[in-house]
Amino acid sequence: MAGDPELILQELSNELMSPYCPGRTIAACPSPNARKLEDHILAEANAGKSREQIEQQLVGRFGEEIVGYTAPSSVLYGSLIVGLLALGGLGWAGRKWVRGAKGPAVATATAGGGNGGTKPSRAERDALEDALDEEDGF
């Protein structure tokens, strides 16, 4: 015998999509036709057919859609490539951003700009505030 008929029924009705309820398995479909299909699966299993034989018979009768959606490999690999490119782009942008944040601070400290990296004097701050006030129109 090919296997336990009840087990075959349970597996197939929970894995195969219902031709009567789009988006639902045979077991989850409330249609009376789904119950008839389960009766048919059980009868075939009781007759000695294997799970694979019954599944192939149902695919022949209802089409590949009963097995469920399987994405073409081009969609899978395309999504993978786009994801890797996006990840690489984010890494590149993050590296540029981090380098950009460190670059000017290091450049002014090492170039001897201003007063050698010490805090500005009170007179320098006052002059800067006056210049900013003139720019803002105060």
C-alpha cells in the first residue's frame, strides 16, 4: 500500500490550493466542492494510489495553480541582485558620510588653521558674533 489514506488526505488538503477558493488551501475552503474534492482524494488513497500519483492527477485536472505560486527563478535572482546592489550602495554612502564628517575636522587641526586648534579668544568670539549679527540684519 502507498501510505495511510488519512495522512495522504491531510497532507494534500493542507498543502494544495483549492480550485474553488482562490488563495486558500483545500482544507481551508468552505465550499462544498472542496469537501467533494477531499472525498475524491481519500477514495484515491484508499484505492492504493500514492500521494504523488494523486497530486499529479489533480494537477492534470486543475492545472499547476493547485500546487500554489512558485516564482520564476528570474524574479528570485533579480530580487537578490537588487538587494545586494542596494546594500552595497548604502555601505558606500555610509562610508562617504563617515569620511566626510571626519575629513574637515582633521584637515583644520593638522593644517594649523586659526589659532592652532585651541578655543577662540573672547575677542574672536565677539568679532564673530558681530559679523553674524550684521549678516542677519540685527
